[in-house]
Amino acid sequence: MIKVSVMYPNSSDANFDIEYYCNTHIPMVEGLLGDTLKGGNVDHGLGGGAPDEVAPFIAMGHLIFDSVEVFQNAFGPHAEKIMADIPNYTNTKPQIQISEIKV
């Protein structure tokens, strides 16, 4: 299994509409990816590692697939639509990481 993490960096001028992300964007992505999507979740950053430190990421979305190939085949045909929705909830540029789930 693999996890695709979409991480939205925090900064002093970053905006992020977590309600839109959770209630509109994620359901759209789930609908487009269908049964290839095995699970996922959303993290909303509260703070960093030290007291009163801001979270390095405003939010993170995690999507689980059987393999990188399954993800690429499912996401590819819908990439333009999914990416075009980003300005509706944030002014940040997401960072993406694909990881193998070990535990």
C-alpha cells in the first residue's frame, strides 16, 4: 500500500479554507478516484514541535492506494480538474510526497 500526502505549507500570508477542503474538495476527489482510493484522512495543523511554534503545514491530505501505478492511473485522467480546484481553498502551493506504508 502507498500513501499520497498533499501538504500545504504554512506562512504569514497563507490562507486555507479547511471547511471547503473537507466538505467540497475531498468529496470531489473521492468521487473521481472511485474504488481505487482505499482510504484517507485530513490533518489540520495546530502547532509545531515547540511551545507556541506555528504548524509548518496548514493542512495535509492523505490518500491511500494499492500501488503507485494504481494512483497514477486513477489520478492522471482527473489531474487537471483536481488541481484547478486548489485556488478555491488556498493560496499556497502544495507539496506532494508518495510513501510506502510499512506499518
